[in-house]
Amino acid sequence: MSLAFRRIEDHQVPTCEGPRTVTVAIPESPLQHVDVVYCADGQVVPELAAALQQSTQQVALPCLVGVHSVPQYRAEEYLYGTNEPARYRWHEQFFAMTVREYAVSAWGLAKERQRNLLFGFSNGGAFAVATALRDPLQFAVAIACSVPRMPDMPVVDSGEGDKPCFYLAAGDLGPEKAIAKHTRRLASWVEKHGLNVDYFQRSGGHNHDFWTREFTNAMAWFRRAVDR
């Protein structure tokens, strides 16, 4: 079981609007056998990698692939149902298809659905939830923290087939209290639509300390679910 990352590096993935930075944290384990977490905000990949290495929960390290956000477009790219649907669809396609194909080609990462997870916080958490719902054949799990009210929700396929699972978490300090209400309602909505969801509310605010801590909890939660 790998408990160290071999390297963390930035790559420039071409898009029609110019290159977009993608940060990858590569563990020491053979990459075709590790889980892959696609992160909505690539800027935090070094923080997430450090938190996993320092965690006492001793989980096998995944590969982290993070797409950097563009601050002036973050809401339009991350929130499904905004008044800029074309930009949202473009970003979703880039994230869920282009980046995944690049990751598989460049590093030999696992393409199997059961090894592909999503992670995001705040608007990025909303993106992780919506993407899991809209691309259930690509991603098995969405880990989303501090999810605000989403402008709209994707249609949930009620037919047979693979369905994503959800790990939702929110804090209880400061402005996070209001956001926790939306995250809790989202958990109820997911459950009512027949999907598996675990919701956690713990001490913390709307900040990176809380999100990185929850990410390590979520990876331990995922590993326990896989090992059952």
C-alpha cells in the first residue's frame, strides 16, 4: 500500500480557449491499480496530497488529477443551471472527457468507472454532484463538501444500471452554517431519488482546513465501502 506520492506536477492541457492547467499527484503504486480522484479545483491538489500523506487513517493513496478553475468563470463553469449553459457544458465536457482521456493516455491511469471519483468543495462540490448525476457511467463516487444551493438539478435516470454514490459533508461554524442547510437538503434530495448518500456535519468552517480534513475522511470512507 503506497503512503507516499512520487511527484506532483503541472500539465497544460489544450483547449479551444488556450491551455488549462491540470495538476496531478502521482503515488508510488502502479498507476493502473490505483483509484483516481478528479478534483474540481486543481489548485488544492498539493494540499490534498499532503493531508493524505499525513493522515493517520492509513488509506492507499489515489492519484489526484485537478483541473484549475478560472476565477472569473467559476460560477458559470461549476453551477449546473446557470444562465450560461454553453460554458457549463463546455467545462463539463473538458473535465469529464478531455481530461480523463489525457490522464489515461499520459499516465496510464485506470479508466474503469469503479476507480474514478469526483471531489469538489463549495461551487466545485456542486459541480461534482451534477457531473456524477449527468455522467453516471464515468464516475462511481462524488465527494462534495459545503455545497451551496444549486440553481437546478439534473434529471436522475430511474432505469437499471450503475448509479453513483455520494459523500456529502458540511461544517457548523460561521457562514458555513447557512451552506450546511443546503448541503443537508441536497443529501435528502439524493436519497429520495434512490441513490446512496452519506451526509456528515462536523466542526469546521467554509475553508480549506475543513475541506482537506473531510477529503481524508471521505477517502477512508470509500476504502471501507470497497473492502466490504
